[in-house]
Amino acid sequence: MSFVDRPRGRLVLADGSQFDGYLVGARTLPVRGELVFNTSMTGYQEVITDPSYAGQILVMTYPQIGNYGVVAGDSEREKIAARALVMRELSPFFSPAPGRDSLENLMSDRGLPGLTGIDTRAVTRCIRSRGAVMAAIGGQTHGYDELLALARSQSFSRGESLVESVSGSPGSTAVAAGGRAAVVDLGMKKSILTRILDLGVSARVFDAAFSAKEVMGGRFDFLVLSNGPGDPADIPRVVAEVRGLIGRIPILGICLGHQVVALALGGRTYKLKFGHRGANQPVIDRGTGRVFITSQNHGYAVAEDIIDAGVSLTYTNANDGTVEGFADDARMIACVQFHPEASPGPRDTSFVFRQFHGLTEGWRDVEAF
Amino acid sequence: MSRRFDTKSVLVIGSGPIVIGQGCEFDYSGTQAVRALIEEGVRVVLVNSNPATIMTDPGLAHATYIEPLTFETCEAILEREHVDGILPTLGGQTALNLAVELAERGTLERLGVRLIGVDLEAIRRAEDRSEFKRLVEEAGYDTPRSGMANSVAEALELLKWLPLPLIVRPSFTLGGSGSGFARTRVELVAAVEQGVRRSPTGQVLLEESIEGWKEFELEVMRDRKGNHAVICSIENFDPMGVHTGDSITVAPVQTLRDREYQLMREAAFDIVDRVGMWGGANVQFALDPATGRMVVIEMNPRVSRSSALASKATGYPIAKIAAKLALGYTLSDLPNDVVGWISAAFEPALDYVVVKIPRWNFEKFHGAADVLGSQMKSVGEVMAVGRTFNEALQKAMRSLESDVCDLAATGCDLGTCISPQEVLARKLSRPNSERLTAIMAACRAGMTTAEIHALTKIDPWFLDNIRAIADYEERLRGLPDPCPPHLLRESKRLGFSDRQLGSIWGKTEEEIAELRARCGIHPTVKMVDTCAGEFEAGTPYYYLTYDDECEVSVGKASLGPVRKVVILGSGPNRVGQGIEFDYCCVHAAMALREMGVKSIMVNCNPETVSTDFDVSDRLYFEPVCYEHVMAIIGKERPDGIICQFGGQTPLNLVHRLQGTGVRVLGTSVDSIDRAEDRKRCSELLAGLGIEHPECAFASSREEAIAAAERLRYPVLLRPPYVLGGRAMELVRDHGELTAALEAALRSSGRGPLMLDKFVDNALEVDVDAVSDGERVVIAGVMEHIEEAGIHSGDSSCVTPPLSLGEEIVAEIEETTARIARALGVLGMVNVQFAVKDERIYCLEINPRASRTVPFVSKATGVAWVKLATRAMLGDRLPVDAVRSGARPFFAVKAPVLPFDKLPEVDSILGPEMRSTGEVMGIGRTFDEAFMKAQLAAGHRIAPRSQVFFSVANRYKREVIFPAKGLHQMGFRLVTTKGMGDVLRSHGIPSRVVPKISSGDREVLNLIGNGSIRLVINMAASRKALEDDKEIRLASNKAKIPCITSVAGLNALVLGLMSIQRGPISVQSLQEYIAALPALGAELP
Ligand SMILES: Nc1ncnc2c1ncn2[C@@H]1O[C@H](COP(=O)(O)OP(=O)(O)O)[C@@H](O)[C@H]1O
Ligand SMILES: Nc1ncnc2c1ncn2[C@@H]1O[C@H](COP(=O)(O)OP(=O)(O)O)[C@@H](O)[C@H]1O
Ligand SMILES: [Mg+2]
Ligand SMILES: [Mg+2]
């Protein structure tokens, strides 16, 4: 059981470097996308089904992927948004258990092409030293020049269409006693919704085409802005709607949601050299000095001058000092760059949901008073 | 607990001698901790009885006590050194237990000393099994169902609701000691009886057996603010039922879904929080693959064996950070050493797979059952790094240097080796040291994964990966010659060695290397950087794999002076080759650094200091075998390679390395050969006019018998090129020879057998010396306590010599110097002599640093390895000092033997080495030094207790005097009739018991129930020895010292007298050394 008998495939970067491997998964080739790497050692299924990877070619730095197969419940979304998956080795076997299937079957079924046998560490080092880069993957019939041209044909994917492509269909969940949440799906991981429902509330999910008016009209107890792909600056409409909601309803922003709130407040975002993607990002709670290990997946970050907008920084990254969260009690805003819903990754910060929920309780009464 | 930045001075407790269950991993952790504390400006006082450690180097801590790790000595040290705190979490269970004793007996309170990192209550919460269970359950996690019993009756009562099989574990013991499985009522009764006796509290825990579940371990750091991080997750290849120390383990976890892993991670944090400690800890879990039920097995509130592994597996310096957290730092205060600008509050991300395989030594312990269970039996371990599990597993397999060198193909064909089917099935279902090869054999024999899983309970993912190796091997066998390049490359990526490929295709290792070179298939170097390449790291920590990108550029040999040197390490610890050699390699690296020469370390033992990446300029975590060493040489192009310090492992490579053009530094390869080849050695000695035992060679039974008759009995039988006297046997007559020959001829294989005339009743002497080719400096002369015939590694010894006359010492030193000059020794040499009737016989020349080098270095206050390294690089020795100077104190080295862990093995000593470690005692008199060594080795003989004598007639006269001494000190003697009569005629009373051969078992009962605390057993012949075997086995079981030589007895009596004269006094090594004469001071 070895992949050496599979058709060969190739990854070509816009800077001209190339890496050879073998093709696995769906054969919808060639593909192109922004090349990014994720350092999680477990949770590949959650990672590849995270809609934030829309438009991207995902490189897993952990070298053996697929060891425990895939299970229906572990996907973050049914549709896979990532363009392709690059691995050192797709494990030819998986540890069996009832209901498990192989990762390769999932890739083939959901249209995710992949490359195995790639020196993923070399690719990662490339990205690290040169910054985010566009790339293309093809099979034996796609020549180097063709793939290079493809990789260079477009700069980074534009956000508006990306978010639209992954923003789910609107819907509501069963009524619950704890209150009502409005959730804007900008490409949301299922686990965010799960964590919200865990609070004992009901939720109505809006897609990216939502309006402030709709939200205000629903008399929700709070609003959650989800994660999603790309550059927040590419979705000015969403930013504008959110601006109209600030101070009128408690808002929890996560990842892209956090960046959107920052822009709505007049802050800035910028592209990181190669992003934070993995399950081991330490963040410091600026209030208590405690450190939490978090799950992250973002290529853009909020600039520190967000404090000029009158918010306080709540979390910063212990490694590079970037903004990981801000809040403003008066305007009922709490935003985090990391993923408190984990899945995959550490659940050290799952309290973020509870904490936020606690803060929102009774705000209407105060307002009424 | 409060902030403790006010801690100005700290006592660090080491872990003592290397024993099964507690290896040299604590030298790694202790050394890192001491350095870390010093970095923080703390005054460090250290106590450890193990001289072979780096941590006890006089230059490391401010005050180093090489003293027994007992309550009394620690108390005495605390009285002298006014420390603020004790750091008990870096010296294994030994240090933790000592700290508990010091706290419980009020010493800490009386002297105003506190424990740092962990307090008494926290230790109790974690170590008391029932309290720990309560804590885990309160936290909402599951544990195996269990009950406590104080007697067999209580245990049987528990069976009502706790069905068999059960695991029985005595409370408060370490390393799984005394624990075992009970599958039947009979087994249960036996296990409970034994357990109740072993436990200091007379209590055992009966626990639901969850054999076959998956086992996991998480290494956690926690600081005073309650921040934590998992540094490494480890999955056991061998499921529950095999001690983690005896399990093949893999990092990071391979077969857990993220959800399952995160649950474990959270549980680990929760438990560590509830126990409460600052530093490193580990938590063990089991998971039932059928139901998903997860249970907590145990937690160690300290740095452990697995922490060393985790540290090497990730590059995260666990012990260093743990020491700083104990001082009160938080994780975010500290930087990650690997990526300087990121914080230590970080969970390493790996982009490789790490496999650890334990190293057992069953072949040395006749009678030991090769069955693995909840008690550890391995003596060492190897770790390998690869990009896939298959690759790492195969690399680990060859790092072991065991007889079966590779997982596939090489040497013996496992498919035929382990058969028939029933044997195979047994090898699979009963965990044992050869299970991995049995799995391979089963795959070849066509067993399905499901079948193998049913027998082993090993996760199918692992089994399938082994099957992939077997299948690929099969495929390679059927390929045309030469193999298509892409398939050859794939074989390397699966971890096949050139040697394996050679044996598949009937080619030599070199031919395969050439074939690879022609296809352009070369190993690539990758870095271990804690962050999977996310950040740029400066760690000079590498491994080899087959990938696209190589992270080091090919080096250039300097044409001028030596600028860059490779040091080959000693591989896994095993009996005969242990931590001493790691000490030597580390010192060599330190010497090179001082000389401004770049050092490149190659080793595969995760327990060591040498594999700390800041010890050398570059570390390659790789098997110390030809292919890998050549690959490293090819990348680095060093100016030279040092093979003298890693024991026999690198020395065995010199011939082949020499042929490849790399410069072997130090003694020439030809001289090494002249010393090692017994024929050439004998010619050399004859040429120099040095007496040596006559020897002969034999390739067959008949030749051997003829040779023995010519040499005249007794003779010593030895296979060629061995270390640690493997399979050596002393035979006293024709009958014994024929009995021994069969096994010897089987184990030889690599050349003819050798027979030496045995020098009977001789004193043995070890000499270590350094030479620059002309000048020679004698490092030390060590007189053995036990007579020649007991392996030098198993014999106690004293330096300076005690009973040898001045002229004999001079002759020994002169002779050593002549040998060194004749061989043109560059670096170190060790010569062993037997002294009989004022004549000296040279027994052996070891053209390398020996096991005793660290001991001698500490006894003389001279860093001999550094001197030797300088000599090897061309420096002249500062003096020509053939005579070693007088010293105002004695240093005694005593071996530590593993018979308490292997109670079914006969403890009689012989020319085959069996000790796992050693201790040192220093004193102003021999008696004091000897007694300290005995205490350090764990021999505590309660005053006025009973001593049993079973002594053959020929020794009776010699034991009268020591027996009298014991009597006068208040010991009560127990003897058999003959000895009783002899003693009575000398006015010494004794209690007479019947001989065991009469069928009466009274003595065995007295030993078994602890009434007898010391056994003296000297037999005249092999046959008589056999008869007494039961006595020795009973003493092993009861953990009672058994003295088998007159010399040993005499020394012990002197020692006992010395403690009767007054309490043991302690003094630091630095104080001892300061009192040494100028010679030591002149040298570096
Ligand atoms: N309930 C159990 N059933 C089966 N095996 C067990 C059980 N508890 C422990 N073991 C086995 O015994 C080994 C040693 O137990 P552990 O509690 O870790 O003690 P130690 O202090 O010696 O490390 C474990 O690694 C595990 O393989
Ligand atoms: N000819 C001999 N006469 C007496 N004892 C011997 C003789 N040769 C070896 N021995 C004993 O056997 C032990 C091991 O032999 P040695 O040659 O040193 O092997 P190793 O290479 O294992 O150190 C020695 O330490 C010594 O006690
Ligand atoms: Mg354990
Ligand atoms: Mg020897």
C-alpha cells in the first residue's frame, strides 16, 4: 500500500519553485489558490472542512495525515471550501472504528484534490521566508509552465465572492429558554453555533447578505459574527451593516467577525506575512496575565491602533504581540481573533462564550431603565 | 505557595545510581536544572551518589555532595549548607521520596527549608493511589474500579464486586515495583501476599485490569498562575498491561481524533491543577477502543523518564523550564530557547514522528522470564526521528544495536526464525522483548491485521504500517536489478537501511550506497525546531530523512588545523555500556568548545545529556551505525571523528570509517586493533615482556577441549569482541567446559572462541591513563575489592589502591605507560591487571575511555577526558606523570545490581557483567568510603540484625575474623552445623539451622520473612554454588544483600565498624578536591 504507483502530481508556486508528489483525492485539476500551512497535529478533518480556507491550498505540516480516518460528526461544514490539500504522507491506513471512513474517500466525495509525498516542510519554509504566495497544482498532463502561469494569473482571492461562496443558508434553531441569538454566517464553523446553543439559547442564522435592520427587528439578545475566509476589507457591505449595530446590541466577533467589528469601529486590518494557522498559538489575557493556548486560522490581523476607537485590548499573541482580542463594555463589544470554539484545537478559551453571555444578560433592562 | 524569587540557594537532589526504572534521564534533567538555577543567580547545592553523571561535575553546582541519598546524609548536608529550598522534582522518585522523608521527619521545619516546585501535600495527593483516585473522581473523570486490601482475606472479599482479572499494586513503591496481574484466585492470593509485604504501609490496591486498552501519556508544564501547556503527547504502541517504560512509544499521538485528544488534554490540566505544582508533570490515560471510555491511570508531580523523551522529541527544554517555574516564574516570563523571540508558553508542533523502543538485556540474566508486564524490566532506550512512523520505527530498531539489527531482512530471517505458528502466537499474545519482530514475522507468514490485533490488541494502524514494511520488502525482492530509482527512494522513505536492502538483493551495504549515489538519492537533513517550521529557529538539532530539501549546506573540510569534529555517542544504555560513556562524550564536546573547535554529536539515546542540543555545536539524533554516520560525515565534512568516548559502539566502527577516508582522531586504527585483537595483543605484550594469561583459540568443541587441557584448568571462555564480558564463563574442569561450550559456540558466530588461562585467587586492578603518544599521565589506579574473575564492572574498587605494595603500584603504572607508548596511544587507554604472588598479569587493554573515567575524574579532581581530547587534537600533555600522586582521601566505587527487579535470576557474580549502575563513596578512611558506597547502593543492614553464613570449607578460616567482628558489633549469626562448630571453637556463638539440602526450609523462611538481613554465601565449586541458589534467590526476593566473596565481607565489616564509631560526615567534592596536591591543579 504505497502511493508510488499513483499518478504523479506537482505543486508550482508563483515564485517558480516546484514540488513533486502523487495525486490523491478528487481529480478536479488543475487548481490554484493561496498557499497556506497549518501546524495542527490532530484534527485534519475539522481543518479541511473549515470554510475559512476557501480559495486556499492547504499544506499540513504534520507529516502523516488520515491516521484515524474521518467520522461524520467531525466535519465543520459539509462542503469543503479549501481548494486542495498538500501532505507529506496521506496515511494509507486508518485506525478503524464503527462509522469511520478514509480521509481519501472524503476528499474524493467532496471534491478536494490532494498531493501526497510532498516535502511539506520545504514548502512551509518557503511560505515562511517569502510570505503568503499563490500556487497551482496539476497532474501529469499539466506542464510546469502551464501551472506557473496559473499560479501567477491572479493575486490573492477577493473576499466578497469568497465569503459569499461559503456563507450558509439562513435558518433558525429550536426555541430555548436562555435567550435568542442572531448569528451571521460569514463562512462559519459549525462548532461556533454548537457553542452558542450550549449556552441554552436559540439562534437565528443570517447569511452574509444580512442587514442591520433585520437584526434589530428580531429583538435578539445578542449578535455573533462568525469566522470566514479572506480579507475583511473585501466585504465593505458587511462592515457597514455591523457599524449600524454597534452599541445597539451586544456583539461577539470571532476571527473574521472580529476583524469586521474592528473595521466598523474605524480600525485597520493588515495582511500578516503568512498568518497564524494551527492549534498552538499562545495568547495573553491582558487583564489577568494568564496565557491560553488557542486554535487559530487567519491571514489578516487587526492593527493595534484599534484602541484609538475607544476599545481596550483584551488579548495579545504571546509570540508576536499581535492583537488577539478587544472589548468595550459600554458598547457591549467583545471580539477575539482566535477560535474559542476550538474544533480542532485546545478548548482553553471556551469560557469566552459563557463570559460574553454573562455580560449580555439583562442589558435590555438596563437600556429600558 | 507564594512567589519565591527570594530563593537564594537551593538543594537539588539527584536520583542516585542507574537502576531498572530509573535511568540516566535524571542526569539530563538534573544537569539542566542546575544550569537553569545558576543562570538565575541561585546558589546550588547538589547531592547525588552517582559519579558517572554530568550533574556531579565539580564545575557545575556550587557545592556537590557525592554522598548516599539517605535521610541522614541529606540532613547532614542541610545542616552544613544553609539553603532556602529543596528542589525535589528533578531527581525521579528517589528525590521525591527523600524530600517527603525530610519533610515528614521535621527536618525541613527545624532548619527553615521549604520544598520548591511542589509541596508535601501535593506529593501526597499524587502519590497516594487512593487519595489520587478520589481527586480524579472529584474532578469528574473516570479511574479503573478498585479497592484497597490489607490482607488476603480482605482481597478475597473484594472479589465479590471486583471481578478477576485484577492488577495488584502495593502502595508507595516506585517503578511499578511489586505490582502484577492476577488472572486466577491462586495468582491473586500470591500477588496480595507479596504486595502486602512489599508495601511500606502493608496495603495493596486491587484494580480492575484494563489490559489491552490504548495507553497515552501527556507531558504538562504548569506555572504558579495556573497556566499550562502540553509539551508532548505520547501514544503507547503496546497497549495497557505493559509498563510505559517497557512499551514502544510514539510521539505525538497518532490514532486519537482531535476531540478525544482535547478531552485528555483538559483532564490533564484539571488534574495537575488539583494536585497543585509548579514545573513539569505527566498524566497517564487509558482508552477503551471499544467503548471510548477514558480512565486516568496515574500522575507524576515531577519530571520523569517520559519528560526526557518529550524534551528530546520536541526540542523543548522541560527540565530547565521546570526549574525556573519552581522558582516562581510564569511560562510567559520565559522565552522558548529554540525560537528565541517566542514564549515558553507554547505547545510544540512536530513535523516528524518520534519512536522510542526500550532496550532489554534478558540475554545477560539467565532465568529471567522475557515477559513484560506492569513492572519495568528494560535497562535503556533509543529514540528515532523520521517523517513517518515506518521510517522512525525502522531507524529506532537499528539504533538498538541488538542482535536483530533491522526490522526487516538483515541477518536472520525472522519469518523462519520465529516459527512454528504456536510459538509465534505466544510471542504475539504475551508481551515480550521480541514482539515487534514477531509482528513482522506474522505479517510475512500471512497473518491478517485483524488476527494480529486479536492477539496483541495493538492498534491496527500501527500493525498496518508494519505490514506495509513487510509488503514493501516483498516487493523489493521481486524487482529487477537495478531497482528503479523511484522505488529505491521510496524504500529509504519507509526507513529501510542500506544493509537491509543489501540483504534483500544479495549485495553489500557499500554497493547499495553506491547505487543510491548513482540515482542521486541522498538523505536530507531536517531540523527539530518545536514549531514545525512556522518560525525561523536557530537550534542546531537535526535528523536525517529522505526528502527534497536539505537544511544544512554541505560543509567544507578545513585544510589547516582541525576546526570541526564529529563525536560518536554510545547509543542506548545497556549493561556494560551506560551513562559513563555519555559523560565522556559530553566532556569531549566541552573540551572542543574550549578549544574553539566545532563539535558535532551523533547519538540516539534520549535519556542523555549529550543529546541536549546546547552541549555540542550540532546534534544529529541518529543511530550510531555506519550508514547514518557516513551520511553525516558526507554532509558535514568534518576534519576528524572521535570514536574513543562512546564505549564499544563507535570503536566497532573505526575499521570501516578509516577505509572511507575520514580522519579517525586519537589512537590509530591499527593500534586499536592491536589492543583489541587478542592474538595481536598477546604478541604485543610478549614483545614488551609483559606477563599475561596464556590464551588459545578454538573453532570447535574438540579444539576447545584440547586447548583447555593445554592451558590447564581453570580457564576462561570468551567470545570475540565483547563488552561487559558477554557470555564469558569461568570453567574449572572438563565437565564445566563441555557444559558451557554449547552456548558459547552458538553465541560466537563472528569468530573463534577464546580460552584464557584463568589467574585464580588474584587481585584485579584497573588503570586509566592519558597519552599524547609520548608522554603518559596515569589518571588512576583502582584496586578491586572482589578477586579477578568477577567482572570489573561488577566489582567494587578503591582508589588509591589499598593493599597493593608501593612497588607493585609502581610496576603497574610503569607497565601501563609502556603499553600506552608502544601503542602510540593518543587519548585514553584502560588496562586491566591481575596481581598474584607479587606478579602482575595484563588481562586486557581497552584503547578507549573506560567505564571508570568519570569515577577517576571525580576521585582526582581532574577532567581527564578534556585532557585526552586535547591530546587527540595534537596538544602535548603538560606533564609526563607516570606515578599518580598521593591523595588524602579514598574513593570507593560500588556496583548496583538489578536482582531485586529480576528476582528469578541467580545473583552469583562472574566474568559476565550484570550491574546497571554504580555509586561512589568518599571518605578519609577506606572504611568510611566503603560504607558510604554500600549505603549509596541501597544496602542498609539494620544494627543487631541476624546474619546468615553459608560458607564452603575452603573459606571457613577466612571468615572467622569478620564473623567475630559482626558478633562484637551485636549482629546475631545464623549458620549451618559445620560453620557453627568452627565459630564456636573461636568463641563465637551462632544459631544453627539445618542445611537446605536436608529438605528443611527454615533458613529460606527466615530470609523470606525478613528476620535475616544479610546473607554470606561462598561456595567452593560450581555444583555447590547451584545448591545454594535457593538461598540467593530468596535474598533477591527479600531484597537482602548477599555477599559472595571474602574480600567483600571484610570490607563490609570494616565499613559497619566505621559507622558504629560515629555518624557519617559529609563533605563536598569541591572541598575534597581543594585538599589535593598540586598535580591535579596543574592540569585543566
Ligand atoms: N488497571 C490496569 N490494568 C492493566 N494495566 C495497568 C493498569 N494500571 C496500570 N497498568 C499498567 O501498568 C503500568 C504501570 O502502572 P503505573 O500506574 O503507570 O505505575 P508506575 O508508577 O510504575 O508508572 C502502566 O503503564 C500500565 O501499562
Ligand atoms: N585470565 C583471567 N584470569 C582471571 N580473571 C580474568 C581473566 N580474564 C578476565 N578475567 C576477569 O573477567 C573480567 C572480564 O574480562 P575482560 O577481559 O575485562 O572483559 P571485558 O571486555 O568484558 O571487560 C575481568 O574484569 C576479570 O575479572
Ligand atoms: Mg506510569
Ligand atoms: Mg574489562
